Amino acid sequence: MRPLEPLSRDHEIISLITETERSRVLLARRKSDNLEVVVKSLRSNINKPEDFLRIRREYGMLMELAIDGVVKIYDLMELDGSPALVLEYFKGITLQQFLEKYKDGLSLKTFFPIAMHIVSTLSEVHKRGILHLDIKPSNILIAKNRVCLTDFGISRQISGENLFLLEGTLPYMAPEQTGKTSFPIDRRSDLYSLGVVFYEMISGTPVPRLSLTWL
């Protein structure tokens, strides 16, 4: 693995966008050209090798997915002793935020253009040999003329081997992702999750916010 350049060498942190128990997302500016970027890094208390490998794996997958419907990756750097992804700053909102304006669901006229963008992008992701595995409204970004998938943190390469993985967001997870069936995870797992998202878009009914601890 190549040594990572310190983020501070060419980037200035502007503000915190959001954070979870494991990671944080920051808005930054690249000093060389004043480009605003997003930095996704692990929190300082998360320092297990498998967490570092996950970030590096996400970087590798995004490098393979140089398509318009996936948030662009610029670099992999080091921040506070951890690897950090430097990503495109997508100036839009999440599908989850968008749906909050439509309590009775989207009209078909509004639904279909968004849905077609998502389907087209997911199809291209699968053609590149990658499963997203965490399709949900908060991982879909919307701007006026663009819809993007983001957060490939638990994504995996499609291979001939059976894939069993207990990760994801429970309300959107296919049954095989819960570990409660013997079926392997494949492209259909993403399609199941997308179906749940489409139901939410049309019905205006959010799915129950359960967590993996519920299992």
C-alpha cells in the first residue's frame, strides 16, 4: 500500500457536514484551485485495520466507477492518522430530504425521471462488477439535472463465490443480507433495496427505522 499524503498539505477544512459513531464527513477546500470537496474519514477513536481496509476498498471501487451517476472520487489521503476519501462536493440534497416535502408520495411525473436515473446508474455499477449493498434514500443525491449514488462503504465485488454479509440498513436490506436465509448475496439484493426505496417514493410512507440490533 502506498503511503498517504497528509490532507492538510493541499486542503483546508471548512466545516463538519455530518458524523456518525464511526465516521465523519467534512467540507474542505483544495488549496491548489479553491475547489470545494467532501472529505470522508474515520473518527479518531476508530483505528482497527479492517476499518482502514474498508476505506481503501471504497476508494478502489470508486476509482473503477468513473460514471456520471456516482459521486466522483479525487484522492485517498491521511487525516488524523486515518485514511480519508476526498470526494466531489455534490451541491444537492439527499432523496430522503427530497421526500420529506412530499408526504403523500411523488406523482408519477416526478417519480419516473428520478427512478430512471437510479436504475441506469445501478445497472452500470453492476456491469462494472460491483454490488452497492446499501441502497437507501440517504445514499441517493439529487440536484436539478443529476441523480447520484454515494456511500460505497460496504460495497463488494461480484464474484463467482457465494457472498454472505451481515451489513447494511435493515429496512432496506434484502433477506439474504440479514443472515437469516441461506441464499447468497448478488445483484438481486440491490434490486430488492431499490424496490423498497421506490415504494417509499410513491407511497410517501417511510419504512420503519429498525437497526441491525433488532435481529
